[in-house]
Amino acid sequence: MAKIKKIRLPPTNLKGIETYFRNKGYRINPILQGEKPRAKLTFDKPLPDGRRLHGSAYGAKGKFHVKQHIDNHDPYRNPIGHLLGDYGTRCRTSSSVVKIRGKKRRRNKRPII
């Protein structure tokens, strides 16, 4: 079973995570992913050998949890194989934590009288 590379990002926001995945060739919020409760963002990427890597980003206090795994059959290429082969099987999951970039504080620039 192939090992999934962990996602390592500097502190960022949801837009930064989305930009990272777009630049790496992922589809953002794909149709076949389905609704994930509490997920802020879903993504997937077809692999050349017919498998598919997909996952979700969940928001929490001060950080995002990014979880991803690989399906043996890509539902876009082989929907029946995906239903029969991947349904109910356990997959190796990779989980990463990305800190949320803090907002810059503005100094109070009132004129001194």
C-alpha cells in the first residue's frame, strides 16, 4: 500500500489552502465527493495508475485539519469498480494540521492633541 505524503503548509487561511491544492492539480469541491458534514473544503486528484486521492479540510480553533486517503478505483473512470471495490474497505489515511494565520493588528493612529 502506498504511503500518502503529508501536507506541510505555513500558517495560512482557507483561501491559501485552496490555492495550494489548485496549484498541485487537485479539483476543488468535486461533484462525486458528496457532502461532508463540517468540511470547509473538499478536493480530489486522479492518479495515473487509475486510483484517486481525495480528502477534506475541516476548521477548528486556530487551525485546519486536512485529511486525505487514496481510493483504489477512481469513480470518474470506473464508477462500478469504485462502488464494489472501495465501499466498506479501510484505507490508509493521512492527517495534517495547518495553523490559521492570525490577523494583523492595526495600531490606533489617532492624532495626539
